[in-house]
Amino acid sequence: MIKGVRVGGTGQTLSYLDTLELPIIENTPNEEDLKDSMAEAMIKYPQAAGVLVRRHGIYVWGLSTRKIPLLSYSNIPQGWIGKRLKLRPK
């Protein structure tokens, strides 16, 4: 259900035919240490509406605090689960 996700968190909404891309960065012991890898991910994926942090969760942004839960609760779990399954060793 990507129809509610906005390009870059603030642009036009994605359609059924679009591909939702969310960068995944490695977790760190301290939250402030995520700064550099998150900045890299945001530059590399300017169309993304969030960044997944491995074994932690997600950081998302949007037009308002009312719109952000739509992305984080409705849309991310499907993509996150799919990515995790592909990344697990066999």
C-alpha cells in the first residue's frame, strides 16, 4: 500500500505502479552516531520518505506530524519484512 507515501516525504504521492525505495543503514550503539550514514542515505536516495535502521526501526518525514504515521504504520512493515527476508542468510 504505497499510495499514501509521498516522494521525498513531501512531494507527489506514489501510485500502484511506482516502486517504493527506502535505504537501509546499519545500526550503531548510540543514536547520534547514525548522523553520517543517515545523511549519506538521504543524499543518495532523495526521493525516499524515510530511512530504515537495521535491527532498530525507521526514521520518516512528511508534510505534517499527522501524515507521518500513515507512512510508518501502514506502508513500511510490508517493505521492511520483504527486505529482511531477502537479507537473511540461508
